[in-house]
Amino acid sequence: MTHPLGLAPSKIIAVHLNFRSRAAERGRFPEEPSYFLKPPSSLSWSGRDLVRPEGTELSAFEGEIAVVIGKRATRVDRGDAAEYIGGIAAANDFGVHDLRYADRGSNLRSKGADGFTPVGPVLLDPREVDLADLRLRTWVNGELVQDDNTGDLLFDFAYLIADLSRNVTLEPGDIILTGTPTGATVVSPGDVVEVAVNDTERLRNRVGEAEPLASPGARPKVTREDRAAAVGGTVPAIKPETEAALRSVSTATLSSQLRKRGLHHTFLTGLRPARPDLRMVGTAHTLRFLPLREDQFAERGGGMNAQKRAVESIGPGQVLVIDAREDHGAGTLGDILALRALKRGAAGVVTDGCLRDSPAFDDLDLPAYSAGAHAAVLGRRHVPWEVGVDVACAGVLVRPGDVLVGDAEGVILIPPALVDEVAADAVAMEREERFILERVADGEHIDGLYPLGKAKRAEYERWSE
């Protein structure tokens, strides 16, 4: 059967992680794009069913933008790459994650089945649209579930074409699936998935079900990891009531609560706020520096290096945490990148190195914690290395998604699984301490008062009513 748009790719290349929102959902931000191949036989179009085998349950859609190559591309310069785009279309990178365990990274079984790559129904002329401002939307049964923009891509279309064409010749008609934003999840037989680029006609496909897979070969199996990959979901946000509680208590109180739970190494030592009047509550978005090695800095320090990518991928409510190995011999972040982080919704900046342009932080409405100030650029001591990985900052292990709270005293980390109960207990603890402070101010002896003894506990309960 012939594709209605005349598409006949020699290969379909799909990008793993490319939208910042999806990368944040996964908790990792790739240094370079990674790819997998889908067979040309997986190509489909609007109106055809997405048929999963009976006995599977993790069938997942991924609304994407398809870039169709217009002319033969080999070793294309990034600045010229747009000239090689022949068309833009909506796509659905469909897959059955029950078979993903057996793919060992290839995605052939899980995403390469016949009909698993519908593309269309409209092919946009790249010269008539703004490639940096294309809107991508996905609906399931009429409900909008994905809504993002190519301005949120980690690697734009030109980057992908230039990167791939270094060692893979792209032929006319080849398709690049450029990644999906957050919101992709599992669908069931009978569900209808629609994808559109800008306000064009929607790509529409119904999910169906066929007979079970015949033997021999891998059987469907649901693993915890594959279920998480299929179901998706954003990094859990801090509940509004929990955030309000965290903003009302001191890091000292939070430290006491964590110590009661056996956590003694969560206060980031030696950091001071640029503005003690600002409170900070957010989740960790990490950046790792390695020691300066001139050849590596030449390779990794220029352009959109890891430092700049960390800033451009930070999301609302996230705190940029920089692992500078407690090296104070250079700046690790200046006012321009800090302002950009603020404009992207960052909740704060934390570095165990130094701030550059530090006086400017006095007027920036962004909580910033550092070990001091230094006028030198980071290239004096550091190589910006990677984003979205576990780091060590000021003596504390910080993982992406960890909760960070900062006040005038410093910064403390709270594991996400404990944050609700720690916040609630910290509020209760500070209420007790207000009662104790009042009694001490009135001249009372601390025996039986601090900590509260039985008699004073009864008095406190009457006071708190």
C-alpha cells in the first residue's frame, strides 16, 4: 500500500530524549542526542489502526514532529541543514513496552511493528513555517494530553541533521522522528490518538488489538522499569501545602527532623546566601563540573556546553545545583545565566564553588547560595561536563528531584519520599519552640521545659488550642 503523502523512506530514525519537559520527566538531560531505527515497514498514516498484540497492556503513544528529508544529505553543516528538510508532519512513535525488555535498547520489537509509525496527514513546507516555533499537540479521546513547542527542544532539527549526516547518509524521503514532550502515556484498545503540528489537520489513529504473538520468540512481560517508561508522568511536584510549610520553618528545624529519621548528612556545609531575605524551596536540577584539562575544555567548553544546557533545560520550581568539587578558584555561574534561569522559572541556584559577577546577585530576585565570590571564568578551574546526574555539592549527595530548602542559615536537602511528613512535623516542632521561647522570655527555668516534660506538655496543649 502506498502512503497518501507518497512517503517511502529508506529508513526512519527516532530520537530518544529531545524535549526538555520529557527529559525532566525522565530525570536526565542527554549531552548528545541518541537514536534508534524503526523499519520502513512500520510507516503508516491517518485512519489506520495501531494494532497491539493480544496479551499486551503497555501500548503507549508519543506525539512527535516528523522531519522528512528533501535531498541527499552527507556531512551537512548545521548552518545549511534546514535546506535539506523537504517537509514537516505530525507523527506518532507508537510502541508496546511489554516487549521492550527483550530489545536490549534497539526498540525493534517494541516500536518497530508494522503500522507503528503513522505520519501525516499534512506535509508542511518548511519554508512557510518557523521551524523554531512549531506547536505540537496530542489528544486522546478528544482530551489534550501533550502541548509543547519546538523552542523546548534540546537539539533542534538542524543539529539532528548535521549530527546524523556525519556518518549516515540521509536519503530523500527518510524520516527523523524528533522526540516527544511530557504527557505520553499508555492507551487501550478503542482509544483514539490524534496528533497535530500547528493548526493543521490531525493525524488520527485508533488503537486496536490482534491475536497473540505466535511462537517462537520473546513473550510479553511487564517489568517495573518498562511500566514506568510507558506510563510516564512528570517529576512529582512539591504539594502546595508542603511548600508553604517548608517556607515557614528554618533549616535548623528541618535538620532536627531529618536527624530523627537517621539522616545526618543533608546540610550543605559552607554556603552562604547572596540575599538572606529570600527563602528557597525547589527540586534539584544538577550540573557537574570536572577539573580543568585543557584539551577537554577545548572540546566541551564552547558553544552550548553543559553549563548553558543546564540553564536552558531548567524548569519552574527547580534549583540549579552545581558540583564544583568545592573548588573556589573560579566562578561557576554569572549574572547573565542566573537571570536566564530566573526567567525560565528557576527556584534558586546552589554551588559549592563561587559566583561570578557576585554584586549583581544582590539585586536579582533569585535565591543564590555559594562558597564565595570569584571574578575568573569557570575555564580557569573547571570543565562543564554533564547535566541531570547525581552530584556531590558542599559535602552532600544530591540527586535530580531531591528537595532543597534554603534560608539565611544555608541549604538543606530532603529526600522526596520524606518531604511531606518532615514539613508537617517541622511546623509542629516550631510551634512547640515558640511556646518554649515565650516561657523562657518570661524567666522560666528550662528544666522540664526544654524539651517539654509531661507537666509542660499539658500546658503547651492548652496554649495551642
